[in-house]
Amino acid sequence: MNIFKSYHIYALSTVILWSLSYVFSRLAMEFFSPFSLGFLRYAAASAFLIFVVLIKKVRPPKFKDLPMFAASGAAGFFVYMIFFNLGTGMLSSATSSIIIATVPVMTAFFARFIYGEKLVTRQWFAIAIEFIGIVLLTLIGGTFTLNKGIIWLLLAAVSLSTYNLIQKKITKKYTPLTASSYSIFLGSIMLCIFAKSGISEFLQAVSAVSIAYIIILGVFSSAIAYILWAEAFSKAENTSSVSNYMFITPFAAAILGFVFNAEVPDNGTLIGGIVIMFGVFLFFKDSFIKTKRE
């Protein structure tokens, strides 16, 4: 069987690239403020995608579909980044991780009512196990903070869930490259409200290292990652089947943190990671068995 015909490889690759962004975002914060980094990251992503779109001769979306692309760009890149940065500034990383971990749950719930997508009881049980794994990963040795930052993070989670749902709809009419590229283009235009501070900080901190961080975050963790994410949506029957892979992100980020930053995973990471991976296996059990048979 050609694994590139399955959405699994694209969803998993995306999660790894997103996990990489947690590591390099922390490193980049030594040079840039959160909002400036957001602008610079997606400016780099847009520059890369403009080159790809021109080389591939990708046609722009139809005028009537521009509102849908604008909504995707706003939900996935502009609104999400603002709410996420506001929330994480008020909460511990443990609390933030738990709240953002509700995205696959929200996506599955909304997809049930908007698209009529159904999950079997086993898959809902698997989602519950995965969420418990996130709680174990973040709370063993961590702290849970309670303040208004939770509201911002919940809005960020809703925003990202909305992006997932819109992308599923867009990829029915457009290629994954078109779906992700023009969503990022429009989202980046909205992020230009942070252009002044972003450019100023970039000029002050310009160096080979800071530029490398921006390229990694913009090209790999944004442009390429979202193309792969859109590809996964275009191949999957259910939106939640793709978004469920997001449960792996915190565990993968911890592993990559060890690889790149020598951050040794604690007991919570190891225990939570095992629980999460069990939940992922349970969710996709039938799919894995079918793939093996083929």
C-alpha cells in the first residue's frame, strides 16, 4: 500500500512540525515579543508560499470563495494567535496545554452537528483517554492556574477548531496547497497590524540565529505544516480523524525539546505520553488494521 494515499502520514508529519514550533518559539522569544514573532513567522511563511504558488502556477480561489478563505485565515492565524498569546501570558504552561488540548474534542463535537460526522463509542472513549493523558502530562509536577486567561485560551481553542472545520470544507473544492496558502496569505495580511513592532525588533535582533529561527517557524512549522494538514483533511473522511492527531503534540514537543534543547522529560511527560499513545491507537485501531491488511 502507498502510505501517501492515507491521511495518517500527513497528519502525523504536521504534528511533528507543529511540535517543533514549541521548541523554536521558546528560543525565538529571546529575540522577539510574542506578537512580533507571530507577524514575522507568517510573513516568512507567506514569502515561501508565494514562491511555491508561482512555481506551481496555482490559481487563486474564486471571488465568491474569498470570504471562506478570509474566515480560515482569521480563525487559524490571526484570531487564534491573539487569543493564544493573551491567554498564555496569564496562565501556566500546564494550564495552557490542557485547554488547547480541547481542540480535537471541540472539532469532533462541532463536526458532529455541522457535517453530520459520527464517531463510534470506542473513539469517544479514546478521546477521553487522550485528554486524560494530556492532564497527566501537564499536571504531574506542574500546576493548574485559574484566572481569566482561561477564557482567552478557550476562545483560542474554538478558533482553531473553526479553522479545522473550514479547511475540511475548502479542501473539497480546492487543492491542499491552495487551501493552506491563501488562508495563510489572508491571515498574514491581518497580522500586519503588528508589522511595525515586528520589523523594528527584527532589525534590532538580526543575526544568523534569529533568521534561522524565523525560517524554521515560518517555512517548516507554518507553510509546509499547514499544507500537509490540508492534505490530511482532503484525504480523510472525518474531520475529527485528522484533528485527533493534535493530542500527540505536547508529548512530541517534549521529545523534541530533549533532542534539540536537552530538556529531560519528567515522569508526567512519560506517563502522559504512554496514555496518549494508547488512546491514539484505540481511536485509529480499525484504520491501522485495515492499512496492515492492504
